[in-house]
Amino acid sequence: MACAPGEMLFGRERHTITSRFRWAFFWSFTLFVQAVSVWALGQALPRIGLGPLFVLDFRETGENWHPALRTGFLAVVTLAWSFVYDFSYYWFHRLQHAVPFLWRFHATHHSIEELNGMNCGHHWSEGFLRVPLLLLPLALLVDLRFQEVAIIASIVGAWTQFVHANSTIDFGRLRWLFVSPRFHRVHHSTSSEHFNRNFAGVFPIIDVMFGTGKFPAEGETIEVGLTDKHEPRTIGEFLLVLRDKQETRLTPAPAE
Ligand SMILES: [Zn+2]
Ligand SMILES: [Zn+2]
């Protein structure tokens, strides 16, 4: 929502208000399922006696340091943790593209035609699927503890929304450091040369490491969406199944 005013004033395309409201509504399903799933995971792990391999407790580290130094230290720790998270997300995301069962649900995210900071929701089932395939392995690997982690992690989390912004923002040389809206737009492209590229959410270097990175050329126009499915317009299409584009051709073309 924070992206919306900037996108409306300076966006690269004109998007409808209706689609923003529709996706805000769809988002609420995914976030609700995710919140319940994460809560259930947090409840279940201690009860079945499973804990993380590493506990990194920085709550008292640098208590006597200058506040700027401590903030800098925690920012570095959070960036390192975010890299581990994005590395895990990268493989979860590749799996979603490689396994047809998972793609059925992830296709909802790719079907979006008016892509922006609000219209970037995922199918509600992803809120659940992320638990066994992404969050559980991470929870069993490392437990990061310090007060500011929620704030800094939220900023990093918000980045993955920002990369969908309806914008021509590019980061120049910094494009190698952080995923930009132009970099992620390639991932949503309808062009076959862009398929299965740019899976990372925050650090493009992960894509470069595994040979899936593609930085768009300057001024390159990238159309987004799916060639065979419409984006969901009704609650039924969002919850159950996307509409095939061919279905819209059932009406015969008028005679010339
Ligand atoms: Zn994807
Ligand atoms: Zn995306």
C-alpha cells in the first residue's frame, strides 16, 4: 500500500483501482493461512521436541557499545540471516516452477497482469506450503534472537513486495546487490527467453551463482502475465482454479 501513491503518480503503466482492492482482498486469505500455519509450527516444534541446530543469541551483545555501532552490527547480522532466508527461498521458488503440482498454485502469482506493490499476491495455499518447504527447514537450522530482528526483518520482508512495484526504478551498479523492480519483472515476463530466471527475492547474486540471473537491457520492455491463464477476477478463481485464456474464445468472432 505504501508503494501505491508513488505508482499512481509516477508508475510506468496505468493500473485500475479495482484490481488493487481485489488483490488487497485476496492477500488477506494468504496472510491469514500463513499466520495460522506459522503459529501452528511454533506450537508444534517444542511439543515434539524439535529445536534449531544453532541458536544465535545477540540480545546482550554490544550492550555497552555506541548505539550506532550496535545498530550497524545488528544490521549486518540481519543481512546475513536474510541471505540465508533468501537462499532457502530461492530453492523453494525453483521447486514451485519445476514441480507441476506446486506450479498450479504459484501460477496465480504469475498470472497477474497489472503487476504492482499491492497486486503481487500469492495463492492462499502458499501460506501453508511455505511452512513445510521453507520455514520448517529454516526453523530447524537457526534461531536468531535479538529485539530489533522483527523490525529489520520486516523491512527486508517488505522488499519482496517493493520489487513488484509498477516502476522503472533500476539501481545502476547497485543492481548486483539488491533485487530491483526491473530485475524481478523479468521473472514475471511472458517472453520465453525470460522463463525460469531471477528467482531470488532480495539478493540477485544467488541467481548469478546458480546461472539463472538475467539483468534486463536498458529500455527493454517486458510484458508480464501468463500466455495461457487469466489472472483471478473472482473469489472462486482465486481460491480454486484460474481461467484458461482459450475459454474466452468460445464466442464466435463476428462475420466480416
Ligand atoms: Zn515464480
Ligand atoms: Zn513476483
